[in-house]
Amino acid sequence: MNERITQAQKLKDITSDIKSELDAFKNNVKKLSWSEIVIIDETKNGASTNYQLTLPQSLINDFEKIKNKCDFDGRYKEIYHHLIFDHPDDSFDELNWHISTDNSSNRIHINRTGIPYSLRKLGLGKMIYKKIINHIGYISSENHRSYAHSDLLWNSLFNDSELYCFAFNNWLFATFRREISNEFFSRLNNSFLNLGDCQFDKYFCHEYANEITNYEAIKKHCTQQRV
């Protein structure tokens, strides 16, 4: 048989197996809790802090087994690359994601190329953001300095029952409902100080009625909240 046809059939068999294993891997990523995301490095860098996050080791091992079946140096390297990463601009990186936050406002940013295209729409971005929120108390985003895909991510955060999210002008904030730091109350109060027609979530106002007593702007907007 012609060698090219023989190699093509071999490639077809290998990629079929890889696709099945990738589907299983992605389903396992979908099932993750944000708490299972691992922060493997945290570095202060002047006015910002850089974080490196990854998946649990068991999933990293599964992904490495899949990659080891791919010949990234041979004739079909582009086919393998597209199969694993789903986009020609994605590099052959490990499952590490780099996040930075501004130390004054906790403004968050996904660095480098972000999450590989093949791993998007799995909820992974939200898991990473929630891991950072839990680690530092809250996060924020400023519209004109934001990553384009983060709009969809923030929309998901706003619909997450574990979080309280706030929006004003060009800023967005998110924090866990279960525990809000004094730093976040202060930041929220200063942000909403000179705004007029705003209404806060009535559940937030009720749950933290005692805590917001000393924060005039928050108290004002909670008082305006219709019952």
C-alpha cells in the first residue's frame, strides 16, 4: 500500500483515540470545583501581584499522557497542534495560567495567551477567578483595560449564586457572599460615594446590615432599595 495512505490511516486511528481521551479530560475539567484549582506561585512585583495557577495533578497527568501520543515535531505536527489546542496561535504550553492583580484595587488580568481555545467554554476561567477571589477577598475589572473575553467571564460571575457582584461606571467588582472583608466594604463605599441612582441587592443589604452601618454610601444605596 502507498506509504502516504498507510501513514494517513495510522494518523486517523491515533487522532480518533486522542479525541476520545480529550473529551473525557474536558468532562473532568467541567466537574471541577474552583477550590481544586491550585495556586503554585505568588510573586509581588511592585504595584501588582502575579499568580501562577494550574489544575490538580491527576488532571495534569491525564493531559500529559494525551500530549505524549502526539508527534509535535513530525510531518503532522500542525494537525496534532490543532487537535490539542484548537488554534494556531496557541503555543505548546503546560497547563499553567498567569494572572496578575493590581495591589490597590485588586483589578485582575489574565496574562499571556490566556486559556487554550480547546479548554474554553468549560467554566475554567470562572474557576480561576473564583480561586483568586477566595485568596485575596475580592477582584475588580476596569472596562477600558480589560481582556475582551473577560466580558463573558464577568457575565458568568454576575450569575453565580456564590458571589455578590457590583457594577458602576466602568468598574466591576466581585466577592464571595459568605465572607466580605472590611477592605472590600471600604473600597465599595468609596466607589459608590458620589453616585446617585443606584440600588444594591436587597439580600446583600439585609445580610450585612450591621457591617454597613459605618459606610455611608453603602447604607444610602441600601436605604434606597425598594422592598
